[in-house]
Amino acid sequence: MNESQQNHRIVFVCSGNICRSPMAAVIAMKKFTEANIPHRIISAGTLGLVNRRAAEHAIKATEEIGIDLAAHRSQSANSGILNLADVIVVMSPMHTRHIVKNTPALQSKILELWRLAPIDKYGRLEEIEDPVNKDLNKFRQCRDLISDCLDAWIEHIKRHQQ
């Protein structure tokens, strides 16, 4: 089976699984579908919050681009979930450290999403900043950054499928 036929099993990871990773997951689902890339996408958080709704501003920010995040419920980024992933997409170096400390064998599966941000637009980033407890505009900025990073990743995947 070639890479274009494989189901990409992706886990998006942030801290609480109520802001960045749920936004990234639903945006990625839409983009991967539009790009005709088979996928199974979930999100989880390193803080172990379970069954929490996405932040209201995260719901609003994704709603503005036609994506419904209202049904999201947080889950823990435990080794059972992470071990099943082909790619673990993290939002900050703290998430990389957390995963590698708990399961060193997963390091090769980690993709640090901020590293895909277009340098001409964002400069060199050190993370995708957590918008938790910030205003709606910060959530929009986070959403747009995530979207741009996902576009770059999808272009990379498409180039390597040919």
C-alpha cells in the first residue's frame, strides 16, 4: 500500500485539550478531506482534563470558518492513544518533553506544528501560543496560525505522495 492510500492516524496534543489541539484537529479534518488524504484524527491534552467542552472562543473561532467544534470533549494524551498514532502533532516544546519523558519511543512520531509556520508571515516561532483565557481575537490568530501550518504540512505530504 502506498502512502497516499494509508490512513494517516494523527493525534493533536496541547495542554488542556480545550483550545489549540481541538481547533487543530477539526481544521485538519476539513483540510485533509479537501486534499483527499485519508485520515483518522483526534486530539488530547497533557494535563489529563477529561470530558471538558472546548473553550467558548475556540468554538466561535472555528464556527467563523464553517467548522463545528461544539461537540468536542477533552481527553488525556495517555500512552494508549499516543501509541496508536502515526504522527503526534504538538503545540509547544513542553508537550514534546512531556511525551518523550513518559514514552521515549514516541519521539520519532512527534511533529512540532509551529515549525511549519511560514517564516515570511510569522518569523521563527518557539511554539503555538496558548490562547486560553484570552480574547476572541487571540483565538482567531491561533486558528489562522494553525491553519497556515496545516497547509504547509499538507503540501509536504502531497509532494511526497508523488
